[in-house]
Amino acid sequence: MRIPIRYLVIPVFALAACSNNKSAYYDENAAPAAEKNAGDYVATADSTSFSTDMSQLTSASRKRVRTADVRCRVTDVFRASTRMEQVVSSVQGIVVESTLKNEYAKQYELPYTSDSLRRMQLYTPTANLTLRVPVASLDSVVSTLTAMAVFIDHRALTDQDYTLAYLSNALKNEKTGHSAATIATNKNTTTLDVAKYEDQQAETKIDRSMSNLKLLDDVAYATFTVELFQSQAASVETIVNPHYVSRAGFGAELRTAVTGGANMLRDLLLFFVNIWPLMIMAVLGWWGYRRYRKISVK
């Protein structure tokens, strides 16, 4: 039995309306959840409650920032840097920056065949990486790099405690939130002055919160700076000898030589024509000298 199309119109519209209401319901519930998560994240910047005893230097609640800086020589810069990027990704870290470049030294061009040269370019491959890794994985990442190193130029590990700086910002913000002190207008202050003061206090509180949030990020993720280099290498390539390629054929060079000789002869003739007074004076001087010698001998 065939069902007329007009009987299907009402159910289709009903399903569409239900789906729209359902998506709107999910959107309304998702937005508060996102706001709640963001609010919880911001609230951690001003929290003064800690899970463990803060009096111990090695307490897990202390705000300790770890960094590492290594400069070493490896056999292959590209392979080592690629390996480090893979290791960082495997521990849920990020590669902030990764650059590879060659530091060039002298260049030589040596004869190879009659129409080609051998060009030798000396260079040193280097790589600079800035890595952010979970603090618990920092030691393993550093060990992975040092295991690939042929020579370690320098290695620096730092562990700085910023607990007091964090507490200072948190307590100041807590005091500002509890007191909510404001200034009243009087003959020396205006409403604009009061507004500027309150805005300044709010901005200062936000700056302290942002500073603490950045500190918490640095506590959770260590910064690892790596500089890789390898021994000086040489790039050798065969290139065309430009003097050989640009040289003209024998017939053209012969015509050029004949023309050059004729031009030189013409220039020489013109030179003697230009100095004819000097030549006459030289001949007269020589004749006078000979005549003087003959008279003096008699």
C-alpha cells in the first residue's frame, strides 16, 4: 500500500523541530561547561591551598620551574633534530621552534677538466630547537639527546623555586577581592579619578593572575633549549668553466688579433707624430753633441 506524500510532511517537520531543540539544548549546556572550565583554570592563579606540606623543599606543591640547555656535536644534525622532535611529541610536548642552517666557510674553485671546474664549499650544519616538555619527562628527553651526542660542549640544568612569588601575587589578589576598597569623591577627587583608580586596581589584579598562570605553565612544562652542530663538511660539485665557455672561436680570435695589431700600429704611429717637436729637438741635440766632440778632438 502506498502512503501519500502529504501524510509524511507533518512527521518530517516534527523531527526537524525536535532536532533543532536538541542541538539548542546541547549548545546551551556546552557553553556553561566551557565557561566553568575556563573559570576553574583562572581560579588556580589565586589559589592558596596546597595538597602537601609546603615547609619541605621537595614538596610537590612548590612552584618549581625547571629548564635545560644543551649544546653538543652529533654525527648528523638533521637526523638528530628530527629524532628530538619525535621524542618530544611522544611525551605530549611541543616544539616551540626548530631551525636548521649551514654556517659557510671558505670556498675554492679548482681546475678539473678543460671546460669544467670543481667547486668546494666548506660548511658546518647547525640546528637550534626550543622544546616544551612535561616536567616529569625532562630528564628522559635530556638523556635521549646526550645519548646521541658525540661531544657535549655544555650542559646546564636549572631548578628554580617560585613559590613565594606565586603566594605573593595570590595573597595580594585575595586581599583585593575581600576588601574591595574604593575611594570616595571629594573636593580633591572626581568621579573620573575614582573610575581610573578602580580600573587600575582591576588591571593590576589581572596582571598578577596572568603572571601566576604563566608560572603554573612553566611549572608543568619545562623549557629545553638545544643547539646541535656537526663537524665541518664539504660540498663538492662540478661546474662549467666560465672562461672556457665564454671564449670565442679561433677565427673570431684571429680577426680580433689582426685588428688589435693594426690598432696598436696606428696608435704607435700617431704617438710619434704627436711628439715630432721632441724628436726634432733630440736630433739637433745629438748633432750638436757630435759636432762639439769633433771640435774638441782637433
